[in-house]
Amino acid sequence: MFKINKKNLAFIVCVVLAVSSFILYKVCFNKNGEIVLNGNVEIQDVNLSFRVSGRVSKILVDEGDDVKKDDVIAVLDKDVFETKARFAKAQMEEARAAFKNAEKNYLRDAGLFKKKTISEKAYDESKTQYEIALEKMNSLTAVYEFMNIDLKDAELKSPVDGVVLTRNIEPGEMISSGIPAFAIMPHSQTKIKTFADEQTLSKIKYGDKVNVNIESLPNKKFKGRVGFISSEAEFTPKNLETTELRTR
């Protein structure tokens, strides 16, 4: 036998939130008076980093800003990437010209060898030069394409619609590839859980609309609705107890 202190019991209220990291939230029910419930929720934030290293040239968003998928949120200095891309393009074009010449000679010598007007050795040399030129052209074309990818990746884009949670870079600083630059909270549907005592629960109904405030984003307001109310009570986690429960 053991006694249960009912003051620590509360019912689970699940809120479907139109946001998607561990954050503290406050749910405000504006029906029949304001009800404030505190709690914790785990969300899947998206950490963004540059694929290439460089100096930060522009930052186009700040913490708390809304972003859309494919929005450019930061840019590295492109001078180095553009120079490398131009150099790679010049080498590629030179290799293409050499390949066309080697191809022309090879096709000519193949016809002559078929007619037995040149030696097999001459034909083999022409074929070898053609194969070398082809390999070099393909290799330098790949380098040029890779340099263009680097140039493109000097712009950091948001992969989702969401809200900027954190910004970890400043204009003018050098940043290495893979270092987290931003964290974005997606606008995807997320379920969060809070607790309410019996008296409070009587004022809450399934489908009620709620406002959700996040302490790390005090100027942002999120909308949600009550999606589930438990029929069984549970012990309220100590860090989620309401003010009333803590003072009893």
C-alpha cells in the first residue's frame, strides 16, 4: 500500500503545432479566460552549413526570420570560386580543341590503315593520341563542372520552409565547410505534450485553438490546436508543474 499525492497528478494534453532541438514552450488557451501551460518539446531542427570553405560576404537573414525553401540565406565571397571556374573552363576548352584535332587524325588514319596505305604502328600511335586526348578532355570537363558546383555552393539556401532559430556566423569571418552556420525550425506539423490539472482540464476541449510562444523566439507567435486529451492522469514531471501545483 502507498498513497498518491493527487496534487502531482495531471492529465496529458497533446497540441498539434504548426511548427517543427529542445525548446521550452508556453501554450495559451484564450477560451474562457487565458490558461498558461508550460512544457518541453523535442523538434527536428535543420542545421545548415556550407559545403565549401570561404569568407562570409553576405548574411541575408537573422534569428526569428521566416524563410522559404530555396531562399538564399548567406553568401561566401565568390571571387576565388569564379577565378577557379574561369581557369578550369579555359583548360577544358583547350583540351576539347586538342581532342577534335586528335579525333580528326585518328579517323583519317583509320581509313588509311584499312586501305593499307599506312603502317599498323602509325595507326596505333594515332589511336593512342586520340585516347589520351579523350581522357584529358573528359577529366578537365569534370574539373570545370566541379568548380561550377563550388561556385554554386558559395550560396547557402534553406532546404525547407521555416524559422531561423540560430545564426552562428558573422560577415567577414572565415568559415570551414561543414561548420554549422544556421539552425532552422521547419514549418512541419509537430505534436507537443503538456499537462493540466482537473480544474484546468474542464476548460479545455478537443480542437481548441492555441497560441504557442517559444522563449528563444519571443517575438514569434505560432498557432496550434488541441489534438488529444488523455483519459488517465499521470504524475506531472517536476519541471513541467504548473504554478498552482508547485505552491500547494
